[in-house]
Amino acid sequence: MKLTLDWLQNYVDISGLSPDQLAGHLTMLGLEVDAVTPLYEELAPLKTGLVVAAERHPDADKLTVCQVRIGEATHQIVCGAPNVRKDLAVVVALPGTVLPGDFKIGKSKIRGVESGGMICSERELGLSNSHDGIMELPDGIGHGQTFIEAMGLKDTFIEVDLTPNRPDCASVIGVAREVAGVLKRKIILPVSDAVIENPSSKFSVEVESSELCPRYAGRLIKNVKIGPSPWWLRKRLLSVGMRPISNIVDITNFVMMEYGQPLHAFDFDTLAGKKIVVRAPRAGEMAFTTLDGGKRQLDAEMMMICDGEKPIAVAGIMGGENSEVSDGTTNILLESACFNPVSIRRTARKLNLATEASYRFERGVDPGGTINALNRAVELICELAGGEAAEEGVDCYGGKKEPISLILRVSRTRNLLGIELKAEEIAELLQSIGIGCEIKDQDTLSVSPPTFRVDIEREADLIEEVARLYGYNRIPTSLPKVDLSYPEQDKRRLRRLAIADRLTSIGFTEAINYSFVSEKHPEMMALAEQDDRHQAVRLLNPLSDEQSVLRTMLLPGLLENVRRNINFQRTDVKLFEIGKVFKPTGENCQPLETTRFTGVMSGTRHGESSPLYFKPEPVDLFDAKGSVEFIFREMSLGTIDNRQGLHFAVPQGENAEPFVEQGYALDIFIGSRKLGSLGKIRADILRRFSIKHDVFFFDLDYEGICEPKTIEKRFASLPVYPSVKWDIALVVPTSVSAGELLTAVRNASDKLIESCEIFDVFQGEKIPKGHQSVALSITYRSQTKTLTEKNVEKSHDKIVRLLTEQFGGSFRNA
């Protein structure tokens, strides 16, 4: 919100306050001040002058040689403006002056005639885009004065950064109300409590949906004369960065800034049927040209202002060319309305059209102030444009709501704020900003929030208002008296922190992505229509198309992270995320929330480590598998490669994830329960995310990780006796995985077996078709003696028989 001190002074007495003091008060009220800047300092060197003589240039028909008196001195200035003449008060830039745009004025000869300065236009001063001629100052302006003081431009600009819950302060009067409350001074309103008593017979208004347009009011003004606005009005608009256009348009903009109520003026003679209809566009009306000349494509959800035949404005955003007020307009219909904020926000975003009006409607305009702003504008139009306003008008208030009444307890206020306040003091504070209060007893107040305070809904909101007006800086600082006890820690949270700590120790970085994602993600991941993850919870009011649904999986977000890292030349990427995913459970029902644990890997195994120490090798499937095993081992979540603990299996047929490359996929199990999957993402899927590098992933049910009981760690003394290592080579069908052989040996319950590892898997000419040779190395050790060959042979034969019976095939000693 932009305003100036001089403008604010019209509604509340702020004498005695410096700009910085006022900014401090506003900030403590919750209205954060972004800027406090003196206005037009760059124009301070300019002087007012009087043209005492104006003669045609001897060598140029379009130039005039002027004698300009500035104080006691007279300066000769050559001017090319067509409107320069004798006895005209002008703005003069003398030699040495620097105008906006870093344009320095100096002495010069123009067609042989010396010129000592420049008579300025509004465009050269940065006050407007008008360059039709020099700026004409009002008659009676004394020459030799400082221009900004003579024209009342010496002012201070203030910009307030409003929070979305305070639309009432998107106006000068709204800010003045807050200042009046904190300073305990009276606020002066130009128009208040206005009503339209008699309906107009000259035009009619029809609103199809009072939910989308709770209130629509209008008044007819005849015989207006379109022209430039007086200086005081143009000055007000210029001070807040608005461009003056004509008296009618300038008045609507002025009242919008004053009251926070956007207005719009239609050329009444262009309205078919002399009626206004607030409705959605119909078939054949989907193309519309707005005042800025833009061709807008409409849809059936947008709200339009129409006459008896066609749309004439995009409701709450911008009017149309077909009803624009022009120089030939004599009769206008002035609109003051209240529109649904969500509808305006959606329309503005779809049309990519943000205006001062839409800014206010999106946050919520006071329906109770609609007529006040309308009548204020009518008064100004009659005064400045010579209009004749009919007493009657139209006020359609179909969306009127019953006023709410809240109970405010004095005891509760004291308890929350920590200060002793009486009921009378609280009532005085609230009434100072227009909130109605009635004291029921010494502990109870009945409070009626005004319609412009849409943010006050409960007792806590009222207590916040009391704190603001009393002054946060006056509330004494004190520590709350509480029992000091160490709270019970959330075990799931502690486990999450531990997992994150372990993963970062092996080169991973944690990612935290938004839960709002693109609805295209399921399709990009090649999920089938019947897949639960294809059905997402849609947001009613998404921030953008890229954040329109709640995520059903973490992997797409991590792939977006990988793409961004690669774009910044970080090709070695290891990321993980532990976050919630959402599944719809039915209309008007809360979605089911579950937590997933997902990681991605791309690039080289050792990242940016020096090639002197580590050979650059690309990550592969076993890095993803090893990361999962590492977490289970480090967290003692269960045994590994044991059918009752963590183990892996190749998914069969349709059980494989659709986005995983065939032959590079594993399902992850704890016992018989599937915990998740890991693998290599298909190249065509990665191309949809603009990724050209291989990416491997793992995806786990975090709740499943939290369920297994932590395995108690057991320690043993260092071995005293030597180990013996024997190898076995088994030829088995390719349908038997090497992991199954490994698990069978580890589960054999032979006390002498210390470890077992696979060191070779081979298929070739000497191996029958459809078979493979799997070589295992078994380490034997006794804790009580040195093993003999006979001891080892007995255990080894047992393993041979076990594998022969379970898997078939042929054995030979390796």
C-alpha cells in the first residue's frame, strides 16, 4: 500500500510526528513499512518563473525566444513548445540542473540565439507522459520559488507491506484508522454511512450469483465533461505512482486509493438495454478486448460484467474497450461492487492480468463500504466534471451476511497478554479502530467486528487487537512459569534423524520438497490408470499449474532435484527424502497420509573425490542396494539376507514398477512383507524430466522401517584360532538366483561356518544352456580349537548335500 504523509493528514492529525516515528508506529501495529522516502528530491533545484516576453525566433518558425523572470533576475531561454506565451507561469531548469534521466542542463546557442536554461514539460519532470507542451502553472504562482514547494510536492512517500489478512489497510483511510487508534486521535471520513434509498428507473442490475458478487451498486451521472483533472488530484495520483488520465478515471482511482474500494465508470450510452448483468460468459463470448488493448480468452468460470447483449468488463479486474469512457462521453454509469476473492484471484491468474483493482478484490473488499465509496466518487465527479447525479441508484446486496457477535473475556485477555487491563480500557482500545463494544460486566464484553475487518473471527483475534493497540513494546517481558521436565521424545522422529545422519555420512544430501506437485507426474512416471498413485488429491486453489495436486510419491520431486543439480554442472548426485505422500479416500474426506523414504543416485560412485585415490566409476544397482543394507545394518533394524529379516527378490511380471528398466529391479522385503523397491529408472522416463544421465533409486515404506524391533548388538572376542576357506562351484538353472544359494548356506546353522560370499557367476560354452555356474567361498572357524581337514570336510559335505537337495544341479570342488 502506497501513501504520503500529506494525504494521510487529510484524515487524521499526525502533526508532531516525524516520518520515522510514524513508520515506527505502523510497524508496531503489524503494518510493516518497506520504504520512507522524500518525494521529488530530484526536482528541488527547479524554480518557478514568469514569461515576461515571448518573441518568434529569427531563424526558426517553431521556436520562441522567451524572457523569463525568476526572482530578481531575468533569463533568456529558447523554447520549442507551442503553448509558451507571455504572462505564463512556468517551471524552469537553470544551467547546472540535472533532470530525471541524468539529463544535465547547460547554456547553449540554439540557431544562433543564446539560451540559459530550459522551460520544462511534465514529461521532462517525470510527472507524466504528456509532451504536448510545457507545464502550465496556476495563475498567481509567484516566480522565484522552489517548484516543489510552490506546487505542494514536498512530501514523504510511505510504502506499507500488507499481509493478506489485512485488506482493510489497502487504503489511505484504512491506514489512517490504525494511526488514529494508536495516537488516540479522531479520524475524519469524507463520506460515511451512505445509502441508496430509491431504486433507479433509468437502468437495472441483475446478479446471477450472489455468492460470486455479494453486492453490486451503481449510480447514473449525466452531462459530464471529460477533461484533465485539477492539479491537486493529479498530484495525489502521481505521488503513489499512478498515471493521471482524465478527470473521470482519475477520480475512480483516487477513491480506490482513498477507500480501498475499486470503482469503474462505463459510458452509459454504449450499454445495450440500459442494464447491467453480472454473469459468466456464454458461447460466442469467449474473446474479449480489455482497456489496455489486450485480447483476452475467457472461460465459463470467469465472472463478467455485461449489458443487455455482451460482456463489457472483466469483473473486478479491468473494463472493456467497448464501454470505455472517451473524450466524447457525456453520461456515465459508475459501478461500485464487491466480488468473491477466490473467483477474482483465479481469473487474474488465468488472464495473467494483475491490476490495482484485482489486488484489492483478491484480498477482500468491505461490502459495508461500497456505497460510501460510490457516493464519494459521485460528489467529486459533480464537482470536477460538471456532472448531474440522479439521487436514485441501484444497490443489489444479495450476499449480505448477518453481523457476528463475539464474547471477549477480560480475564482471558489478562492471562494471554500478562498485563492488567480493565473492561473499560479494552473497550476504548477496540472502539478507537471502529470495532463495536458493549460491556456486559467487568469480565465480559460483547464485540461486533465491522465488515471491513474480515480477519476477526474469534476471541483470540480480539485479544491480538488489544495487544496491538496497547503496544507490544509496553508489554513487560517475563518468562512463563512452567515445570521443567524433559519431554518424552518421539521415537519415529529420533529414528528419522538417525537415518538422515547415517546417509549423509556416505555422501547423501537430504532434500525437502513441496508436497504440492504437478498433476503430470503420474503420467511422466508411466503409472497405470488403475495404480493408486495415479489418483491424486486436487487442490481447490493451487498456487500454479506446477503445484496443483498433493504428491503420491517422492521420486518425481527428487528427479526434478537431480535435473536442477545437473543443470548447475553437479553431475554426481546422491539425494534422499523422508516425507509424506497422500492418497484420496473419497469426496470431502481427509486424504490418507503415509511416510515414504526415497533416495536417488546419479553420476560417479565417489563423487568429486580425487581420481588419485578413487577410480571414477559410475554408480549402479548395487550402490542403491548397498545403501539400503547400510541403513539396516547401521540402525540394527534386522538381519540381512535372512528370510526373516531384510532380503531382496527380483520382481516378476506386472509386479515390477513401470518406471524401472527391465533386468535392473529388486523388491525389498522384511520377512514376507514387501517394504519397497529399488532399481534403475528407464531412460525414456528420465528424458521426460530432461535428464540424460543414469539414475538409480530406492523407495521404502518408512512406517515399515519403524516397525521392526531394533536387534540387540552382540559382541565377541577376537578369534584365537585360524580360519579355513573352502570354495564350491554349483551349476544351477538360471532361474535360481545367486542370493538364494547364499541365503541357504547362511541359514544352514552350522557352528563352524563363519561367513559365505559369492565370488563368481558364469555362463559360457562349458555350461549347459539355461544354466549358470555360481561359485561360493565359505570360511570355517572354531572358537575352541584349530580345525583339521576332517572337521572341515564334515561341515562342507553337509553344505553340499543341502544345496544338492534344495536346488539340484552338479557340484565340483573349485
